Amino acid sequence: MGYHTSEAENPIDILNLASLEGRVKERMEAGAFGYIRGGAEDEWTMAANTSAFNTKKIMPRVLKGIDHADLHTKLWDIDLKTPIIQAPSAAQGLAHEKGEVDTAKGVAAAGSIFSISTYANTLVEDAAAAAPDAPQFFQLYMSKDDQFNEFLLKKAVKAGVKAIILTVDSTLGGYREADIETQFQFPLPMPNLAAYSNSDGAGKGISEIYAAAKQGLVPEDIQKIKQITNLPVFVKGIQSPVDAEIAIQAGADGIWVSNHGGRQLDGGPASFEVLPLIAQQVAKRVPIVFDSGIRRGEHVFKALASGADLVAIGRPIIYGLNLGGAQGVQSVFEHLNHELSITMQLAGTKTIDEVKETTLLD
């Protein structure tokens, strides 16, 4: 198969999210699949992101008269049908010819938040137009070129995004052996780059793309973004309570706990391992989004019970996009929502707020 496909435009049958990976591998070009699936070095941290959830247990409560679970929640004044949102993921044209446009449609149909990457295969305004009534965020890989940063941010504001996600854990790419073995280069243009310069990213490897990234991010960069956009800023890639405090003091409106799905620093802690420490430090001053390793409804439950306000998923959504376009993306949300609903009812929690008040066992 090629880099992308539009064969299926229907809901997809899902036994579990982990099973999607093998189905997609059979359909995709090896380099594209390796880029989407791969992690850094030995992929120890990538694997630990999921296995870490087994270190905590849910103590179920009964006799509470709960006959269904209510997944509705809010972020600021944004009403959501689910506490699960989409993590920003680059180059979604690798998975499907409609790329971020179909992802935006699928996420909107699920009543959630779509986040578009700087390195998308779709213009930020085109993704916004695909789901005009749904909330969207813009994820910024800060460039060495301040004028380019301002250009991108103003485009995002004009497109109507509700917040900016500043990714701080990726000033260069992790050592991903799958990309080296396939000599992967991005085959499709990144039009948000091309709108500013003659370089659209096509034909470049990951290291060439990251070469333009600002290497020395500092707390003051948060205020720069806020001044340009007048929008809330999430700081994504926080893995230490010390850095969470620094980000809040610098003006961050939200903390995004993530290790980039194990794609950057191998040998670091699982994202779930650091979540309780960071949540304790944040102390509900700003919302916390959590990602990296979620594959089950019980994982969502445990992350919410450990201090997250929302959780985000990345690779499973891209797999759903490949298998079924916008409806495939929606199917991924529906399956994970179904698992979460079962977990909530069996655990004796009716609402997301009740899940957040649950104490997990070691």
C-alpha cells in the first residue's frame, strides 16, 4: 500500500485499541508506519507508558445505585462529551489522503477537541473549516525564527483555535531506529511551513525538520506566545513537578503531562508514573492534560483518578484514521468511551468528577 488510503470511510470494528496497530501495519508503507509507530532507542519508555498503569488498582464501590456512567465534562467554558481528547500528531497525510481534515471531523463527531500540529499536512485554517463548530487547539514547535513563530500563531488565531499547545520536550528528535532503517523522509508537504517560506518539508528527514526548532526553550517563551495570541497556553511535555511549577509561574494556563509517547527520551519514567507528583504540585491551579500509553478505558480512569483533568491519545487515532477516515477516528473514541463507561459503572463512579475523587490502590 502507499502512504495513505481512502478505501474505508465507515465505522470500524474494534476489539481493543492495541489490535489496531497490526491491522494498520499490513496496509501502510514501511517507512510511514515506522514513523507513526516507533519510539526512541530500545522503546523501553514507550512500553512502560502502558505497563505502568498496572502498578495501580481500582477499588470498586457497590450499592451506590449507579445504572449508567456520564462521560460529559468541561475544560474552561468548553463542553465535552468525553474526557478523552486528541493529542497533536504530525503528518497525518501518511495515514490517509484527507489527513487532518478527516481527523478534525471525526474528533468533532465524538464531541472532543482536535489539536493540529505545526508539522501537519493540512493548513490550520483548512482543518478549522472542516469542523467549524468544534473546538480546536494549535500545537507549536517553536522555531529559531521569531517571525515564523508569530506568523504561525497569528494564522492559528485567525482560524479560531481556542488554545496554544507549546511542546517543550522536542527541541530535537529522539533516536528512532525504525526511521533510520527505512531512511524515512516525509513524502508530503507541510503547508503551514510552505505558507511562510519555500520549504514545505517534503523530502526531508526528521533531523532536517527539527533543525529549524529552537534548541533553548525558556520560561519567557510562554509569555511571548500569550502576548501574540491572547490565548491560553498549555505547556506540553512536562515530566517533573519542578518544571510544572516553573511553567505555571511563567504564565502557563495548563500543564500537559507527556513524554511524547516514548518517542524522545528513552530510559525516562512512564508518563503515568510522574502524573501524581505533578498533580500534587499543580494543586488544581490550572487544568492538567495527560497523554502517553493510554490504550484502555481503565487507563483513562486511572489517569483521571491520579490528577488529570483530560487525557489525550495519539497513535490509536491515527490508526483509526487509516482504517476508516473520519468515521474510523470516531470509532476509536466510541470504543474507548465504551470501555471507560463500563469501568466507571463497575467502579461505582457515575461522573467524571467522581472518578477524579477516586483513590487508587498501590
